[in-house]
Amino acid sequence: MAIAATVYLSWLGPEGLAELGRRCAAKAAYAAERLSQIPGVEPLFPGAPFFKEFALRLPRPADEVRDELIERGFLAGVPLPDADGRALLVAVTERRTKAEIDALAGAMGEALA
């Protein structure tokens, strides 16, 4: 993995690495906004900066929502050990498309309906 990462980063170069960071941040911001539009879903840390991982508070236990989304073909995130079990950590990288993020939001909306 270390060799593969080194080769990839060398291939990107400084400008490519900066662009990669911009894409990760933009797609994660889009996903956070899109998922937060689902009724009952809200940022766990509103206004806090993030790069490609963000936490959401769900209206149902996060492990149940995660399991339903796995059944629908989405690895949506990792439940966080918070007080009420309703927090989900979501990660989005440059590899996710807008259509995939929209599909995740649709599936999560259905799972929470």
C-alpha cells in the first residue's frame, strides 16, 4: 500500500495533489449538504470545518440505517459511539460521482421514511 500510495502521489505531482484535495472537499461538501436535506438528518457538528469525513445525526439508530443501506448496496458510513447511537460518520472521496451521492441520499431518505 505504501508503494502504491507513493507512486500515485508522484504521478499526481503538486498541482494534481492540490486538485485532488479540492475535489475531495467539494464532493464531501455536496454530500453533507445533500444528506442534511433529508428530514431528520442534521450535521452532528454544525458549522465545523471538515475535509472528506463528516458526522451526521440521524432520526433512527445509525447501525440500523447503515444495515438498511448495505442491503441497498451502499456502504454509507460508520456508526459513532455517541450517547444515543444516532451518529453516523460518512466519508466521501474524489472517486464518488454526483449521481452516486444523489443515489445514496435517495436510498437514505427511503430508509428513514
